[in-house]
Amino acid sequence: MPLEPEEIERLLSGTVDTQDSRHVGVSWTTEDGIRAAVSAQLGEPMLQSAREVWQAMARRLVDAHLATERARARVVSLEKSERLQQALYEIADLSGSDRDMAEMLGRIHGVVRGLMHAENLYIVLYDADRRSVRFLYFADSSDSYEPDPEREIHEDDLPNSVTIALLKHGEAEYGPSEQVRRRLGVLRDDRHGPDSKDWLGVTMRRDGQVCGALVVQSYTDAGLYGDEERALLQFVAQHVLTAVDRRKAREQLEQRVEERTRALRQSNRDLQAEIVERQRGERLQRALFRIAELSITSETLEKFYASTHDVVGELLYARNFYIAIVDDDGETLHFPYTVDERDMRRDSRPLGPGLTEYVINHGEALLADSNQIAYLNQTGEAVLFGALPHCWLGVPLLHDGNVVGVIVVQSYSSAVTFTQRDQALLTFVAHHISIGLARKRAQDRLVAAHAELEQRVEARTHELAQANAELLEQIGERLRAEQRLTYQARHDALTGLPNRSQLLERLGMAISRARQAPDAVFAVLFLDLDRFKLVNDSAGHSAGDDLLVEAGRRIVSAMREEDVVARLGGDEFAILIESLEDRSVAERLAERVLAALSAPCWVAGREVFPSASIGIAFWTRNYRNGAGLLRDADAAMYRAKAGGRDRWAVFDEAMRDEAVRILDLEADLRRAINSDDFVAFYQPIIRLEDSKVVGHEALLRWKHERRGLLLPGEFIGLGEDSGLIEEVDWVMYRRVLWQLADEPGDSYVSINVSPRHFRSDDFADRLLRLIEKCGADPNRLRVEITEVALLDDAPRAIRMLKQLRTHGVLAQLDDFGTGYSALSYLHRFPLECLKIDRSFVAGLDSEDEGHESVAVVRAIQALAGTLGIYTVGEGIETERQAAILRDLGCERGQGYLYGRPAPAPAYRARA
């Protein structure tokens, strides 16, 4: 039981009465009686000692009581702190939940109600700059006011408002509402609700500025709120503000995410549209290629028209399609080709007021729906012949600026409607069809003229034979001349072999026979002489012609009697092999041709060892004509040539895929040039004496968007073939020079220069201008060239190297010893050093090749010493190689032993 203050005082004084026996556990009467009793038994000294013991015990009891009270107070405080902390956790959790603002604030109200009396509560936000408030939350048992959380209320619209006064005052207030109004200087206004018996309002601050308030009130009880409730509500109010701000920031973030998502979706749609447009462009390009090919390969105009229809059908709806051609007299309209689901036949007619004639007369495309067609028909501008289409599109066919015909597509269904885009597409295609049609018609006219000439010659010959028997000899001569002309038209003039025209004709016949015999097997061999250009360039074209004649003779001798050997032009031959038992027969015949060609022959006084590369394409039902077989055999021939020449290869789908891959890679390379997707890797060049880095070689790398980082070997060949390597080099040079300008020091950087650059007269000027633009030091730049670049056009190369050397840019000869090694020319070129090829360095520590490699390196060192230049050993991978090079007098080296190629540590991009 707790002690009262008077009891504590008596205990401390050491005096108790009989009623205090509950504290000490004895029943004493009076102090005098106690003293007497104790004194009688123990004496006065012992009584004094007992009193001191009693006082000490009393103090311990008091201390224990006070400690208990403090512990109880701490427990109460901890419980309050726990409730407050739990409330703050709940508020923070609510601010991060998915609930809407009203539900979140309602739950926060419930949390505050758990801490104090807060049945009636409202939260208001204040904008000092706009002098307006928004009631985010309002819960009141006696006030039916229902505010809109999104509505701003100007403070002038709330006169005599205690809330506005509290926001202006900036400090918390509590007590009956009447007293709060007096303290804040606000008059009573019934529009602001009934008075409360107890009212507590605290402000919320953001960055020291009042930005809102939280108010609780009670209409039934007074004295509920004091300083403790004020401090508690202030603490909670700041966390409520934090929760509201967090929820507002989250909503703003979600809004920005949604806006970004919409933007990304739009970008994705734009990208998809770009992909569709690119695919459409590719289809259009393929269509134009096919039209150009058809103008050459189609046997008749009818087949050309039908194939053209197929091409147009791949680009747009062309189920109903016809071609109209104006006669040469300009009076009659012919329909050489028509396919229509309703008008199966269109007869020739004089030019009149039809829709087709409307396009011819105006020289412009016409896109019309059924209503427009009806209007043109009603006004008499154009009369419809045949069934009424839902949509009609016609574009003119032009030749030399004149309309020669019309190409028309039409739709009878409302589900198919042509657009301006279709019109533009068909107009573009029609232009190429016009060109192909003109070419085909010219070919047909030539054939017709030839046939007419034959008829006229035959008629004239017959007439002369009847009129004068003496002219029979002359007629015979004329016939022989015609035969020679016919022979020359179908045979190669140099070798006497069938030409391309006759071969295509024989191929067409072979295909026709094969389609009728499912088990038929035949093949086409495409043959190209290896290094034929070298013979022409060295011995002259006359010697080349002799070699072609001899090659044709050998090919014919190696083939069977029924096989057709044709010369296609240049050093290309083709062989048609029919009646094959299986594919191995064609392969054995190819081996026989290669063997026959490989025998030496004498041409222009020189012994020549000819060879060839052969591609074989076997007939399948996928081929529509002989041109396709020749094309694929040609592709296989290039595969054989790439495999080392003097061999044969059979066409397969992998070759077609490889061709497509090369086309895709070339397109990627063009885009990479435009987007600057190339980076420079640097490999250190060190001084062998002390391993100090004296320079770096810049090596090209391509950051491919899908395949990652590509080495030069994966795309340099393609760049050389397509002519893009020069543009790639300039992108690389610019990047290296920016890096060189950014990195101070005295070490140099070498760049590799393709021989193609030395064919341009302005290479040196352009490089020097780029050095100046980038702000690089020309004395720190080296150009690495090969022997091919030096000897291709020696005077020009010398002139450029001297110009570069004058401005501080020195030249190094790369891969020395692997090319022509024309020592007689080497002293004429201004070179700084020779780079010993890695193939010689690799053999230095080999037991089999070590002596030969040492001899070669020693010879190169001796040559460099004679020329007064130093050497750099490439591809050093072991300490032994480095030591041998150093002993042989090589001054510098590079290789994996000293560092692999790596990107620059820092690169500052520039415009």
C-alpha cells in the first residue's frame, strides 16, 4: 500500500504510534513506553542504536516506494509511446497503400481516435500564395457540411472562420470554441457550424511555412484537451501531412508513369509503323527487281503481263486487274491482259469516254469510288463499261512522256477500298512496268522484224528463182548469209559455242520436259576461269581470247555428246547436263572438266596453267525458268571460288541464306555508319629494352545492335566489296583523333589505312583537315600501310606519304614480308619503321621453324638498318619471343604479352 507524506515523515523521524504497526510489524504504545522498555532491558546506548537502525530501514522503504512509482510512470509513458509509434506505423503504412485518398484519411481518423478523443475531426490544406484552402477530410457528428476535397475555397469566402484564423495565427489552440474565437479575434458565425465544448486545432508546416491544419472537437464533454493532447496531435499532424504529401507524390509519380507509358506505347507504334514501312519498301524493291528481270526473261508479252500481275498482287489487292494499251495509231484501245471476277473478257474498242480513256486523256491517275464513278457517268465526263465496281484505281503507263496505256485494279467489295497510298504505290510501280514493257515490246518488235525480214527474204528469193535462173547462185549465197546470221545470233563469235540466248532456250525446253517427267534429273554447271584477268592484264586481250578458245575446246572434250556447253560472256561458261541417273554424274563431270582445264597450255609464248571454279545447280520444281537455275549455279560458283578455287560446289539453300545474310549485314553496316556505332580499341606498343609504352595501335570494333562487339574479320571483307570500308575508316579516324586530342602525353597512336584510300588524290588533305578540326597533334599520329598500297600506285603513294610526313604524320609498313616484298622499291618510300609480321614472330620459339624465322627477322633487321629505320615485332606472346627479337636488334614490339586490345579508359564524345 502506498505511503502518505505524513507517514513518510514519521518514519524518517523514527516515531510511530500504535496505528502505524502495519508498517513495522510490532505493537508498541508510546515512544516513552518503548524507550522505557528498551532502556530497562538494553540500556540507553542500545536504544540509540535501535533508533538509527529504524531510521535506515524507513529510508529504504521510502526509496523503494519512490522507485516503484517512477517505474509505474515509465510503464505508462512507454505504453503511450508504443501506441503513438504503432499509430505512426499505421499512418505510414496507409500512405503507401493502394487505397484512395478518402479511404486513407478515414483510416487515419480511426488511428487518431485510438490515441485521443477525436470523434469529430477534419483536415484542411492551405495555400498561402493563393490564399485558399481545401478540406481534404471532414467527419463531424453535428455538422452536415460535405466539402469537395478538390475544390479550392478562397479565404475571403470564409469570414469569421476559426480555421482560417488558426492558419493565420500559425500556433495550436485548444479550449471551448467560444474562448478560442475570443483569443483569435473571430466573431460567432452560424454558417460555420455549432459551438463545441472542447476544441483543439494544430497547424501543419512544410519547410517552416503553415500549409494546413488538423482539428478535433467535442460537442458533449469539456476539458478533454490539454497540453499533452496538443503536443500529441501536433506530432501526429506532421505525420499526417507527410502521409498526404507521400500519397500526392505517389499519385503524381503514377501520373508521370502513365504519361511515360503512353509515350512509350506511341513510340512503339511509331516503331512498328517504321518497321512496316521498311518491310513495304523491301517488298517494293523486290517487286521492281522482278519487273526488271521479267522484261528480260519473259518469253512472250502475255507471260510478262501475267508475271507483272503476280508482282502487283504482292503489293496490293489485285484480284481484278487489267492492262490497256493504246494502239500505235492512237485510235484503238487494246486489252492484252485482263483478269476480272465479273467482266471475264474485254474486247478492243475505239478510244471513247470510258474511265480508262479518262486516265489516258488527263495523263493522271484516277482513284474513284462508286459514287464518284456515278457522278462522272452522270456528268458525261466518263462512261462506265462493264460492272460497277465499289472502288476503281487506274494509273497511266508513260513512255517518253506520252501515255501509252493504263494499268487498272478494281474492287467489287466494300471491304476492299484503295487509298492515296495505294495510288502512289501503283503509280511508282507503273513507271517501272512502263520501262519493262517498252523493253519487252522492243525485243518483240526486233523478233518480229527478224521474222518479217526472213519472210521478205524468202519471198524475194522465190521470186528471183522464178524470174531468173541465173540468179540461183546469188540466192544460194544469200541463204548461206542468212544461215550465218542465224548461227551468229545463237552462238558465241569467239568460241563458236552456243550463247546465253540459245542456252536459255534449251533450258526452257529441258524444264518443260522435266515437268512432264517427275523422275527427270538435270543440272546446270556455271564455270568461271580463275585469275583470267591476270592473263588479260599481263599478256593482252588477244592472249586472253586464245585462252578462252582453248578452255571452250577442253570443256567440250570433257563433256558428253548430248550436253550443251555455252559461253555466257567474258570468262564465264555454262553447261546443261540432261538425262542424269543421279546427282553424282554431274559431280563426276565437273571433276572431269577441272582435270581437263588444269593441263598446261602455251598462250602468247608463255606457259599457262588454267583452272576454274564451278557451281552446280540441280533442277527442282521450284524453278520457274532457266534464269533461276543459272543464278543459283552462279552463286554456287562463287562459293567454290571463295573455298580456294579450282573446285566445284553444289548450290543449296544455305547459299541463298548466306546471300540474304550478307545483304542484311550490308544494310546494318550502312546504318552503323550513320549512327556512329564503331569504337576504337587500343593495343600498346612498347620499347623492348625497358618495356615502356611508346604508342598504341588503334583497332576497329563494331558495336552491332544484335550481335554485340564484332571484330574486323567479320565485316571488313563485306566493307571492301561494297565500298563502305572507306566511310567506316573515316568514322574510326575521327574517333581516334578526338581521343588523341583528349589524352595528353608524348606517346603516338597508329591507324590502319586501306589501299583504297591511296586511290583517292585528296586522302592526305582530308586527313590533315580532320587532324586540325579535332585539335590533335599530328606528330603523335602514325599511318600503317601495306605493301599492296605502296605498289598499287607508287608515285601517288610516295606523294601522299611525303605530304603527311611534312606535317608530322609518319608512315609505318605493316605485315612486312607477307606481300610482294619489293625491296627495289622500298627505299623510295618515306617510312618510319617496318612492322615484322606475327607469322615470323610466332615461329621464333618453335623447334621446327625457329631457324627459318630467325633468319627472316635478321634479314628484315638488316634491311631496316640499311634504310635507317627501326622495326616493330607484332604478335609477341612469350618472353622468349621478346628476348630473341631484342637480341636480333628489334627495338619495339606489341602483342598479348604486353596487353590485349582494349577500349580507351576515357572518351569524351563530340559532335
